[in-house]
Amino acid sequence: MKTAIIYYSKHGTTERVAHLIGEKLSPEPEYISLKEFYNPDIQDYDRIILGTSIYAGHPGKLMSKFCNMNRTQLEQKVIALFICGMNDNQEVEQLKNAFPEYLHSNALAEAILGGEFLFNKMNFIEKFVTRKITKVTCSVSNLRYDAITVFLEKLNNKGSDI
Ligand SMILES: Cc1cc2nc3c(=O)[nH]c(=O)nc-3n(C[C@H](O)[C@H](O)[C@H](O)COP(=O)(O)O)c2cc1C
């Protein structure tokens, strides 16, 4: 099964998670950053894994645009969805809003995979907002390795609910 992981990542965390997932898939998928290719050709892929980080409650605009522009093709693929973020309280809502309904209803697996605050990658405003809202003052990683494992089990068709 030919797979692509298509992701939006601002500071590199979603990209890192994409690789943590992809390294455990066989054959290893192709990785496509929407920052590099805003509307990649997906014709050759059977399975598409979509991942985006969340900022101010919203997914990357490039991800939303990609999902809207490619609906007809995406409806014919095996789909899996994940988000990266640091707001545990809103995470279910954020996952729901990150992708259009037609993808949720087709998805084989969906996951909330945690996130990171990387102060060395943030601009001045991002640092200010993060400090003010979360009181976090230095880099922190809250990746959910257990959730990544469960997500992979579903992708590899070993999950008990498949
Ligand atoms: C300014 C700012 C706003 C953020 N807003 C949210 C948010 O609304 N919800 C959330 O879950 N995480 C939020 N985050 C956390 C990011 O989603 C997290 O840092 C994520 O790992 C970034 O992934 P990326 O490097 O792939 O873009 C925010 C981070 C920053 C710096």
C-alpha cells in the first residue's frame, strides 16, 4: 500500500511526529510538507495520513485548503488523521474542527498526539502569548508516545476495534 504523510508543521513538531509514525510503517511512506508543496499530487497514493498542528484553536490554513481542494480524490483513499497541540482541555473539539466532516466519517484512525513548546523556534509574539496564557517559560515536550503506538496499531490493522 503506497502511503503519504501530508502535514502542516510550523516549528517542526508535527513533522517530527510524522516521521515517528512513518518509521514504523512498512514500506516507509513519503513525507509531504504543505509548507513546501501546498497542493501535492496524491493520485499515486492508496493511503493518506494527514497531520496538522493547532494554533489559536485552528489547524494550519494550508491543511484546510488542501482538504477542500482535494475532496474528490481524498474520498477514495484510506485516511488517517492526527493533530498536535498543547491544549488538553480543547483537544477533542480541536480534532473535530481540524478536518472536514467528510474526512472524519472516512477515517480509519484519528489521534491527538500531544505537542511541544519550542521557545527557540518561536517569534517574539508567540513567546509572549505562550508565557502569558500557559505560564510556561521554557521549552517542553508532551508528545504522546502511547497514542502514537495505538494509532500505528490501527493503521497496521491490528487494533481490536478494526
Ligand atoms: C502562539 C501559540 C498558540 C498555540 N495555540 C494552541 C492552541 O490553540 N491549541 C493547542 O492545542 N495548542 C496550541 N499551541 C501549541 C502548538 O500546537 C504546539 O506547539 C505544537 O506542537 C506545534 O507543532 P508544530 O511545530 O508542528 O507547528 C500553540 C502554540 C503557540 C506558540
